[in-house]
Amino acid sequence: MIRRFSTDRSYEVYTGKRTIAYNSTNALVRNPTWDIGLQKTGFINESGYCLATWIRTAASLIGFGFAMVQFFEGFNRMEGVKPPEDPHLARYLGLLLIGVGTLALGVIIWQYLMVVKHLRSEEFKPCAGISGMRPLFPSLVVAVLLCVIGALAFFIILVRGTQ
């Protein structure tokens, strides 16, 4: 199926209410002198909206923010190290990174759920409705767990710093 759709110059899908036309943006596929039999699906800018991409980005932000807080707190307690002018700067920056990662992940989870809900609507049922499809996906479970971990890390560091 991927082979057929990725090598067609155009394709039309009837959704039950209307017909949606898809046209290839690949110049080689559109060129009538080339006979493309197979291709990889490639990269598109819209992949930036992919849940897995955002999980990776959020995990990096949350992890780096947490590591920054831990490293500089330990570093500032070492003997012979000149105390920083603002001892809380690393903590604030770490909290910012953890907060941004967690918030971004929360937003993308919400967006992902809205897209899935839309694709399961009656309008897309003929082309996207797969019977027996499970409602939870591993990437969604990972995203929710990472969001909870990020929120916990944020509040633990925030509360620990006020003591």
C-alpha cells in the first residue's frame, strides 16, 4: 500500500462526504519520463508535529534541566570552589528547562489526542477508521509518563529550594 501511494502522481479518497485529492510533491514521481517503482516516504516539515519527536525533545529538556540543577548544587558545595554570585541561577534555569519540556509535552499530548479524535470521526472512517484499533499507543503512554515525571521533578526542585 505504501509503495502504491508513494509512487502515484495523484490519488483521490472518498471520505463518505467528499473526495479528497492528494498530489505528489516529489518531482521525480511527477516526471512522466521516470518510472518510479519504490521510494522511501522521506521527510516532511509536518513531522515536527510527531509525538515521538516531541517526546525526544521534551525528554532532552527535562533531563538537561534536572542534570543542571543536580550538577551545580553539588559543584557549589565543593571545597575550594568560589561561590557563585547568584547561587540560585542554575536552579532557575533548570526549572525553566524542565517546565518548558513538560509544558510542551502536555500541549503535544493534547494536540495528538485531538488529531486522533478527528481521524476517528465519521468523515474519515472510510479511509482512516481501522476496526479493532486499540485506543492507547505505547508512544502516548510514554509521553504521559514523561509529562508526569517532568511535573514531579519541577515541583520537587521548586519546593526543595524554598526550604
